[in-house]
Amino acid sequence: MKKHNFSAGPCILPQSVLKQASEAVENFNGLDLSLIEISHRSADFVAVMEKARKLVLELMNLEGKGYSVLFLQGGASLEFLMVPYNLMSIGGKAAYLDTGTWSSKAIKEARILGEVEIMASSKDSNYSYIPKDYVVPSGVDYVHCTSNNTIFGTQMKEFPKTEAPLICDMSSDIFSRELDFSRFDLIYAGAQKNMGPAGTTLVVVKDEILGKTGREIPSMLDYKVHISKDSMYNTPSVFAVYVSMLTLDWLKSLGGIKEIERRNVEKARLLYDEIDRNPLFRGAAATEDRSDMNVTFLLTDDSRKQEFDALCKAKGINGINGHRSVGGYRASIYNAMPLESVAVLVDIMKSL
Amino acid sequence: MKKHNFSAGPCILPQSVLKQASEAVENFNGLDLSLIEISHRSADFVAVMEKARKLVLELMNLEGKGYSVLFLQGGASLEFLMVPYNLMSIGGKAAYLDTGTWSSKAIKEARILGEVEIMASSKDSNYSYIPKDYVVPSGVDYVHCTSNNTIFGTQMKEFPKTEAPLICDMSSDIFSRELDFSRFDLIYAGAQKNMGPAGTTLVVVKDEILGKTGREIPSMLDYKVHISKDSMYNTPSVFAVYVSMLTLDWLKSLGGIKEIERRNVEKARLLYDEIDRNPLFRGAAATEDRSDMNVTFLLTDDSRKQEFDALCKAKGINGINGHRSVGGYRASIYNAMPLESVAVLVDIMKSL
């Protein structure tokens, strides 16, 4: 049965990418060897890593602007630690915007290495909105925010204005919409939403912000070490980097971020329009902060839950249970999700 | 052409595993979804993680002996930091055996967090042997060693006797030979030799040694955090864990470590016998410390290099160039390498 995969992450990837990835595990580049049994230092894999890095800069329009691209391990959760290790001066302070579970976790790790000023938080309303009227403090080592909140279904439409380096966790909406990426000094993202499978983490960092804290940084946590070794200080997550490269190449081939944003807006509008029209549903997030990636919604009449769930199951809808912190439903409609799958879900909602 | 993959890592994996992995990337468990697009919290993937953990304890004969099994990210290189973070007391000291490049890197990271006493080092002879007559100091927080040195082709046959927790980096020979694994308190290994593809790291740790330093440990570096979340504190490297599970299952099905050790000894003997017999070759490592995983050897007459290389290429021999620190050749003959491939190499050597 055709499945419609609304999983929040790891999540849907383009079918053509899955096919190429599957083939490479049996025979990579016609080498008569598997992708996962060749040396990461072989010419064939070095070319993959280089192409992946180049595609990132190209898609973000950051070529020649002083940024390095890294493919690391550990997920965004390890970046929560690496960011302060590399950017927080000894006795220093950073400003964080608290917009959800992942922001909170980032704040927790930063506090191990210095002082954190929380500019604003929407925790008191279970993170259902993005705080807007906050003051960005001056004199901080950096300012940190989370562009999209997977669990709560909110997305930042504006970013803090600051003289300090601006750091953004874009794990769940990277490559989904046009932004002036050069406004950010460091962007990081776990691969497993719009970029590839779980197992690698993208870091895009402006070189000039590094090396200024005087702090002794362990090798594996030091961006400069990874930059100097082209993300091969130790063995990278070969398969995850390869599939990320394929996914970035797929995105480029269909017209880049501009075109995918058009598609993403169309998908999100289709679903939110039905949520707003149908009295049986209501959105979980503040309307103006709704995410185009993770659509959170609730039934207004819980007695219809069984019926709705059964229809979803019958039509091959997968992965729309809401996170336990919000309840209800969450339809994740990342880049690779086709409009047709969203239409299947909307048709079920209309039928109720 | 049939390739004989002597790559040092990432390296050869069983053909049956590669086939299953390739299939799962297209359609996993008959779900009509790819392995890499389902949630890591789905029942299907949780079962993979649990089976992988169980297989590790079973193969090592550590069931019911107070050990936890983790599948983390970051490779052994991140363990170089996590070990002291979790085990070095504040103002404490640890003892390290320096047997090669990876030992040295482990020592470098440990020194960030405390004092390191090097019990012995073979650096002065380019790590061509394993030091033996050393004193294990008392009063240290732990004792650290590296069981197999991929680059230099040496392997520890005896391990330090100590009252302190014994920690071992087994990245390049784990699951290759019978050992009393219960003598070790923490074993770690990057997957990409005998266990699976690059992208996950195995940690087997005796629970009772943790939580004793009073040190504040960042979440992602804290073994207790990962244990409490069954290796799912954050999204694990799904593909790498799955392929590791398949490889461990393959090992169990052919008779476990006892049987693979028999095969490994047979392969190593075949190759070393030819190195010792043929005046054109000599081994790079001290005879008594030779590794059964990485066979390092040199030509005694460099004018024959082109001829040897050409014959290897013609017969599909892949990945036997020596590491730049040793030169010559390195044939890595990990668990999944068939005797037949070693015989192809030996036949070429005989023909010279």
C-alpha cells in the first residue's frame, strides 16, 4: 500500500534519493564495492563530501562569503554544547530565545560554560507562540534562536537583530524557505528532516567568529579542528553524508530553495485552510507563528478520534500522532512530502 | 570484477548484510517505508536497537553481569573525551598505555580534564611493538589501553592487571577473538571495522563505575544520560545501528566469536607465513605483537613495487596501501574478509 509519511523526523525523503541510496549500498559508483565498505579517504567518497559542502553553500547563496560547511556527528544536541564551547568567552554571557523543548535543551548545555540570558520565553503558554517584543541585550558573546519548533508547530518569521554573532538551530526547517542566510554567523541542523537520514549534522559557520574565546576546546568539539580536516578529523558518517548530498542535489535540480518554498507554502496552506474551515479541528499554534513544516492540530470533539484515526490508517497516513507535550496531531510536511499526500489527509478531514 | 576489499576502515562487511541493508533502504520490514524515513521511536526501530544491544551482551558473554550497551555517535574519537569526562575525578589521574596514534589522541583529550600517567610507550620505535614490562600505578581513576593498532599492525595479547577500572578502545578488533570481556569495565569501538558502517560507536560499560566523579557532565557526554534513554536521548544513527545489528546477527549465526576467531587466525597465519617465507617481504610489527586484523608489511626490494601493485590491481585487490606513518602495505583482514580473498593476495606474493 502507498504510504503517506508525515513522520516528524527521521522523515520522508525523495523516492529517487532512496532508490539511489539503496543501490549505492550494494554497488557504489560502479566500483563493485558497497558505499559503506570503502575508505572515507578514497577519491570516490572525498568527492561526495566536497559536492555536499558545495551544494550547501550554493543553495544558501553563501559562496565566497567566508563560511565553512561541516558534516559532523552527534545531532543538534551535540551542537548545543559545541556552540558555547566555541563561542562563549570565559566568564562570558550569551542570549537565548526560548521557543520550545530544543531551545531549553540548548540553554541547559550553554549554562555549563557561562551565563545565559533568556531574552524571552513562551514556556508559560506551552510554547504555542514565538515571543516577539523582546530586547536583544548588548555585550553578549552571541545570540541563539531556534527557527522552527518541531514539537509545537511554531516557526520564526523574523530573527533577532543584533551586532553579536547570530546562531540558529535550523534542524527542522533548513532548506525549506528563502532567508538571507548571510545574516547568520552559525547555522546548525541535524540532517534527519529536510537534508537526509539521521547520523550527520550540518554546521555552516562564518570562519571569522571562531578562535576568539581563549578557551581550551576538546578536539572533537572544536569547529576549527573539523574545518582544518574538511570534516574528516575522524571517520565521518559516510552513508548519512552521501544521502544528504543526494537530497541536496535533488533540491537543486528541482529549482532550489525558491521552488521548494513555493511548494511548501502550497502544502501548508491546503492543510491550515482545512483546519480553519472545519469546526472539528483547531490549530495548536498561534496563527501568525504557524510552521510550514510541522502542522499541529487538535480535534474539537474527542469522540471522533477513533473514526479519524481509522480513516487515516485505511488511507496509509503514517506518523501524525502529536508529540505527548501537545497532544492531538502533528502532520510534518517537509520538503520531500508531495502535495498529493497532504491532499489525502485533507480529504479525510473534509469527510468528517 | 570481484573485488577483494582489504580496506582498513570503513571496511568489508558480510555480503548478506549489505544486501539486507540495501533492501531496507527501499522497504523496511515490509512497511512500504524506507528504514531511513521512519521514526526512531517506532516499534520497528526500537526492536532493532534492543536486538543490537542484546546481541552485544550475548556475543561477549556479559549478560546479567551489570553492563549497559550504548550506540552513540562521534566515533572512538569522541569517546577519548567521554571516558575522562565520566571517570576522571576532579584533580584526578588516569594511566594510559601509549601504543599508537589512537592511544596518543586519547591521551591528549584526557589531559584536558586531569593528569595522565603514561605507563609505557613504544613511540620511540614508531609503535612497532606493544610495551610489556610496565608498572600499573595504583591510586588512579582508571587504566586505559588500545587493544589493536590499525595503523601499525600490532595487537595486545595481554591486558593490564589493575584494581582500577580497566578501559579499552577495541575499535579495530572487537568481536574478533575470545577474551574475558568481564575483565574490562568499559569497552568502546567505532562500528566501522568488525561491527558495521561508520556512524555509530559501541560503548559497553559496567554501570557501577559511573557517577562517582562529582563532575558536571554535559548531557551528550554523559553515559548515564544515554543509558537512562536507551541510546535514544537524541535521534540515533538509525542506518548504522541497523546494519550493526545485522552484522552482529550474522556473527552469531555462524557460531559467534569462537568460530570467527578460528577463521581470523587461519587467515592471519596464511598471510604472515608468506611474509616470513618470501624474502621479498618483511613484517612491519614485532612478531609476538602481530595483529590478526591489520597485517602490515614492507617490500625488501622497492624496485618490485610497480610489479606487485599492478598484479594486485589486476586481481581486484583493494585498499592495501600502508598508512603514511608506516609505509609499505597493510592488508586488513577483518571478520567479514573471506579466506579466499587472502589466498588471492598470497598467491600474488608467491608469484613474485
